[in-house]
Amino acid sequence: MTMTWIQEIRHIVGDEHVQTKQSSLLSYAYDATPNFNTKPEAVVAPASEQEIKEIVTVCANHQIPIVPRGSGTNLAAGTTPTQGGVVLLFHRMYRILELDEDNLTITVQPGVITGDICEAVEAKGLFYPPDPSSMKISTIGGNINENSGGLRGLKYGVTKDYVLGVNAVIANGDVIRAGGKNVKDVAGYDLTSLFVGSEGTLGIITKATLKLVPLPESKQTLLASFDSIERAAETVSQVIANKLTPATLEFIDRATIQAVEDYTHVGLPTDAEAVLLIEQDGPPSICEHDIQLIQGIAIEHGAITTQIAETEERAAELREARRSALSALAKRSPTTILEDATVPRSEIATMVKAIEAIALEHDVNIATFGHAGDGNLHPTCMTDLRDKDEWERVEAAFAAIFRKAIDLGGTITGEHGVGEMKSPYLAWKVGDEGIQLMNQIKLAFDPEHIMNPGKIFHRSGGEVDE
Amino acid sequence: MSEAITQAFQERISEDDLLNCMKCGFCLPACPTYVETQDEVHSPRGRISLMMAVRDGEIDDVHEVEESLNVCLGCRACEPACPAGVNYGEMLEEARAIFYEHKDVPLQEKALRKTTLNMLFTDQEKMGKATSLLRFYQRSGLQKTARKLKVMNFFPDHMQQMERVLPDVPKRAKQHREVTFPSETDQTKATAAMFKGCLMDTLFHETNQSTITLLNRAGCDVVVPDTQGCCGALHGHSGKKAGAKELAKQNIQAFEQADVDYIITNAGGCGAFLHDYDHLLENDAEWAERAKAFTDKIVDFSTVLMDLDFPNEAALNIDQQIITYQDSCHLRNVLGVADAPRQLIQAIEGAHYIEMPHADQCCGSAGIYNLTQPEMSMQILDHKMENVDTTRATTIVTTNPGCLLQMKLGIERTEQTDTMRAVHLADLLLEALSTEDLNSD
Ligand SMILES: Cc1cc2nc3c(=O)[nH]c(=O)nc-3n(C[C@H](O)[C@H](O)[C@H](O)COP(=O)(O)OP(=O)(O)OC[C@H]3O[C@@H](n4cnc5c(N)ncnc54)[C@H](O)[C@@H]3O)c2cc1C
Ligand code: SF4
Ligand code: SF4
């Protein structure tokens, strides 16, 4: 019988943890990316590293693709089982294994929800800074494999800056123990870093040790609005040039301001071309000093309005307004595509202008918001995937946006990953040589291509036509 | 069969609404059945993709989808959590209606639904009779005998516990006819018509009286129209839409005559369903506008009490105790009422309010869900009671009869009947009022 591999897996994890009903397969056919839905052949929920080892061995023997899936919130078609096989879940590996207050580390299983990690460490006066907007839903395994970023990236960095060590099961069934609790560790190649951002294509993360820092004492929030994108961008540059590093430096364009204000009514200036939301954290005196300096810089560079939140409630409202950007835009159309083309900070104004021009040229509807502090923009397209003609124009517009980002010294994705969706564009960024080297690395870990096949690497292997 | 269902999905569930779900997963932590199972088959986006699969004819056995929808509590916690504004509740109701129309309900469940729905809920007269029977059973000593003989042992555990928590049924005579209860303040501040609700009017008759007294005390005239019927929620939620529409029309008519500022409910479940009448009748030319006028007036009594500044109007006192609040899903997620009940409890002197973790999550009662999906319902309830216990509360307050019964059941299951009680907000407020204030001015 051809189905024996499923029976073998049932034997490993128990019947109740293997789903093959059509309804189950349909429920794991998607992630947060439109248009890549494909059913897997089985959905499997292992409880331990040992079980994963055994599952991988069975899959390797039968050449069955394995698609690791955290909460399926990625935006790059990273968990859609487009070549069938097994969707591997981690909800039974949801434990925080150790919070080490002496070494300032936390060791967790891959299925822990990121927000739960933050809560657990903050209760001890510690801080895990990477905060993707999806942190209340996404798993740490997903964050590590996408190298997710967040609002605090400018000052605190992204996920990769906090992963000290991982355990991973690779395609031959070996368990690799990379890194550990040591802040300094140069024993051989940095395999930990290789696994971070590997999108499930190199191995399955079964455990991770993360770095923690002390929790900042206080926070200040400033909102500044501008009548031109250039002025907002100039303010960003000057803040950085003045050696101030705000915890958060977020940008919202006019279309997004409109949508957010309609949705939240927090009183955003709808006549502005751009709004910056800036936060500083740290000891109260420094916080206050920094935020006033930043306010001064904003006013100097032509801000039409500036407002420092007087109360925590107001600050929360403003923060919420920024966080609801995607929601507010999503309500406006059947299909919403959130991209994350990224450019060096100095090129933000140029890039935002270019996005506007590209949208106009392709006759599509794009609003832009994002992390101005690190140049990570989120051009967001409101469309309808049933409209084939428009869909083609949307794809063309995004290709043009990626191309422009690269021309400006940027990249096709700052934090969402390549997945299957952006695999055609990877060569634009890393070149054919880059792809070839990555391919060789991939082969060293996974010679039979069973680990999340079709992701990162474009199927035809080559570049897309322009 | 499957084809007919697929066709009905195509005709009645809009592709736009289904596509509006971008599968972002933001609803996952809000959904009690996903939290319990960690299975996307039981998540909002999973259910939406399954409805889509039925619509597209991509699933052979549509009953797998029906099963997923049956396990859904219909609590609609996924709606406020959803960035894209997906109308989950509407799609769910339509899908359930389609399945109901196309399928033989299992015999046992059919019997259950038939008695609870047709016999009891459509007709308050019958509801009265049935509860009279229950009353007879309780008062006659039959209940004691039955308990002694352990007749209930033949029923599943939770049914037995359920039987123990049913409140005593008040005498028939107490049930009111069209009456007006005048405001007790110098000036009438507002006028209201009270929606009685079938469960509230029978099993929880006292609570309706409390509600009226509180409103009077807050300066509100309250009239109770006598031609009103059941809200139709239990029909709508279990897929019998036609019956629900008939009830809606009857109620709209009954309340149109009252000509008041507010139409008051004290049962979150009914309130939410009444609030959706405009949607229920949107395609009915004759009724659409009348339904809209009706739904615009629907409010929960707690909102009105806060609007009329009741906490400052009355002195509220109670013996020192820790109190926690369990949201009624529909009150919170559909009517958007979350603060008013909490503010009212906190206004009582002697009440130490402690919020329980996940107070906003469904208790697992969900209409007749605790009868049709006992396992999931009890699993959710047991987790709920763990959350209650963290507060050390001795009083659990709710704003919906189903939740009230379910919380009583939780207290019974955890064997805490001696130290813990569950009460409706209106009864708690009346208790706080009656010690000093009732006849003071
Ligand atoms: C509304 C919304 C907002 C978002 N905001 C942000 C944001 O601010 N910043 C940001 O960076 N991202 C954001 N994202 C994208 C997404 O949430 C992140 O990529 C997140 O890290 C994915 O986590 P997940 O648990 O859902 O992983 P999944 O989507 O399930 O998986 C992501 C990748 O990790 C792999 N994977 C998962 N677990 C394992 C494991 N144990 N071992 C090996 N591989 C594994 C998968 O194969 C896949 O390639 C957002 C998404 C949405 C829908
Ligand atoms: S939150 Fe809304 S859009 Fe997102 S998956 Fe859930 S139902 Fe769909
Ligand atoms: S109605 Fe409640 S149980 Fe049903 S999908 Fe929504 S949140 Fe989950």
C-alpha cells in the first residue's frame, strides 16, 4: 500500500495526532498569504524532539515533503504545502523550559506563542524586545524561521539578535545542537545564525535559547504630522544624526492616515501627507529629555503638529492607531496584500514617492506605512484576487517596487521572508552566485529536498522575466 | 445532497464575505474552541475556509464541515478580534440554516430541539405550562424522590448536574400582563419597554422584577408589552430561520405600540438577537424599516443604568465580598457592552471587584450548546472555573440566563456550592440596594 508512511507516522505519534480527513487538510491548506492554498496529505502534531526525529526519518525514507507550521501567520506563502506531504504542528511543544535570571536567557519549545514569552519575562522585570505585530498569535518557531522584526527594531534589533542557540532536526534525522547560553561562542561556523531565517528549509527547530535584557523603566510617545513626505523623512534622518535612537520610529502615509482615522477616530490629522509615531524608552529623565529633543527636531523640520502623549492611555491610543494600520486598510477591500520592501533609511522619501508613482502607473491602490527607523516599509495593496486583470497589474506593480528597492540599495523583504511568494525575486537581491551558494548549503542539510520544498528557491531555479 | 448544499451556499453565502477573511489568524486566541483544541478545523478562519470549500464543491463529505460548525459556540468573539471586519456570525447562521434545511437531524437531538424550541420557546403560554410542570416537579417532592431513587443517574453527568442547578420556578400567578411601572424619581428621565425573554420570564422571573425596580429607581418608566414573544435566538442559532423571522415580526409589532426611548433586555443572548432583527429582515420590504427602528432602541439594562447615572442616584451596599464578572458573549461581542456591568459592580460599597483572566471568553453555555456538545462545553467550563478560582471570588456575576445556569453548573461541578454563588447582575444590584435605599425617599 502506498499509504504506509502515514501508518508509520501514526505509530510514532498516536492516531489522534495524525489528521487526514478532508476537512483537516483544508484547514491547513493556507497561511496569511492569498492565492497559494494547497492541501497537505496529513497533518501531524508531535510531542517531542524524539518523535520529530522519527517522523523525519520516515519522511526521508519515502521522500515525503515536511512543512513545519507554527501559527500560519506568515505573509510569504511559507507554510502552504504546495508539494503536498506532511504539515508538522508544534502546539504540543508549547512549554517554556527555563527562565534563567542569572544568565538572562529563556529556553523554550518551538510552539510557544511569542507574546507569552514577553509576558513571562516581563513579570520578572526582564524584556524580550522583538515584537512583530502578530506576536499574540505567532510562535517563536515561526519568528525564528522568518527572523521576524517589529516596532522596536531600530533600537533593539530583530529576532536574530536574540537567538543564542537552537536544537534542530535535519533531514537525515540528526539533531544539531547549535549555540547555547554563551553570549560569546566562536566554536566553528555559526550554525545558530544559519537556522535563523531559514524558513523551515534547513531543519526543524525543536528548542531555542533566547537572550533577554532588563525591562526599560518608562516610555514616552510623540506624534508628529507633516505636509510632505520629505519633511518627515528629513526629521527621521536628523533624529538619527543627532545620535538619538528611539525605540520606535513609525511612518504612516496619507492614504493610511485616512483609513486609520476613519476606523479608530483617535484624531489623526487627515490633511497631513505623513505622520511619524516616535517612542523612547529608558529611565524617566533620559526618556523625557530625548522625546523633547525629538519634538524640537520635528518642529524645526516643518512638522505641522506635534503632540507628546500626556497619559499612558493617550500613548496607548496612538500606538494602537499605528498597529491598526493593516486592519483599517484590510477592511477596505476583499484582498489585502502586505509587502515589506526595505531600503536604507536615507532613501525612505524616495522609496515612498516611487511606490506612489508605481501604483499610479499600474492603476492599483497602494497605501504605505512602516518602520521608518529601519527603512522597512509596508506598501499595502487593496485589491480583489478575483479580478484577474487587476491581479496581473498588482503583481507587476510589486515587481516594480522590489526592483526599485534593490536599485536604492534595499531588499525585497525586510522581515516577512521569501517563502514561495517572493522566491522568483530572490536572485534580484542575492544574484545567481548567491542563489547557487545557498543551494549548496541547502543540499548539505537536505539533499533530498524534503524540508519545506519550493520555499525560498524558485522552482525553475532561475530569475523571473522582466 | 452535497450538491444541493453547495448550491445553497453559492446562493446564500456571499463569496465577498468569505474572501474578506485574509487568514491572518488574529482571531485564533479569541476563539474558545480553537484555544481548547489547537485545531484549525475549530478556528474561525478554518471554518471560513471550510465554508468556502463547500461553496466551491471542494469537499466530498459536507458533513465534516457541518460538524465543525456544530462545535462552534456562536459566541462571535472572533468578530471584534478580526482586523478585516469579517461577518462571521451572519455566515455561520446562514450555513447552519442551510444544513438544517437539508438534513435529518439525529433523532435524539431532534427531539431535544423540538421540545425546547417549538414547545417551549415559541409560545410563552406553553413555556409557562412547561415551567409549571417543572415547578410541580420541584415542589411536589417528586424531585426529592427522583434524586433519592437516583433516576438521574441514567442521564450523563452534566445533565444530572444541570438538573440540580435549575432554579425554583415561581408561581404562574406572578407572571405579569401588560403593566406600567412608574419611575421612582421626582422626574421621569426616560421611558422604556421591557423585553421579558422566555427563560427570563419563567425560570428567572425574579430577575426581571429586579431589573424593573432598578430602572424605576434610576428614573425610568417601564412598560411591559404583553403581546411580545420569544426573541427567536434559539431558532436562529440552530438553523430555523423562518421561525425566527415570524417571532421577530411579532415582537416588532408589540413594541411599536409602546412608543418608548429604550427597549430593554437583561439577557445578552436575546439582546444580541433582537439587535440583529434589521439584518434578519433586511430583504423583507414591508418590515426592513420597522426592524431598523426597533433595533435602534435595543439596549441592555446596564447601559441604561449607567446613562441615567444610577450609581450616584442610589446608595449601593453589600456585605464585604470578592466579586468577579463573566461576560455574556453576545452582550460583549454583538452589543459591545463590556464596561457598564463592571462599573455597576464596582459602584457597590463592600464589593471587591477582581477581573478573572479571560472573562471575555465564552463559558461554554452558548444557547443549547451545553446540551448538544456536552464534551466541549464541559471542557470549556472547567477551564473557566480555574480562572474563577484565581480571583478567590465568592460571587460570580453574569448578564445572561444561559451563562448564569452554566456558572451555577460550574460551581456544582467543582463542589463549591457552599462557598460560591452565581447571580444575575440585576439581582446583585437589587440586593445592594434593598438594605438601605429602597424606601428611603
Ligand atoms: C497581521 C499580520 C501582521 C504581521 N506583522 C509582522 C511584523 O510586524 N513583523 C514581522 O516580522 N512579521 C509580521 N507578520 C508575519 C508573521 O506573523 C511572522 O512571519 C511570524 O514570525 C510567523 O510566525 P508563525 O508562528 O505564524 O509561523 P508560520 O507562519 O507558521 O511559519 C513561518 C515559517 O517558519 C517555519 N517554521 C515554523 N515553525 C518552525 C519550526 N519549529 N521549525 C522549523 N521551521 C518552522 C515555517 O515552515 C515557515 O517557513 C505579520 C503577519 C500578519 C498576518
Ligand atoms: S481575524 Fe478575521 S481575517 Fe483574520 S483569519 Fe480571523 S476571520 Fe479571517
Ligand atoms: S463564534 Fe466563537 S467559537 Fe465560533 S468561531 Fe467565532 S470565536 Fe470561535
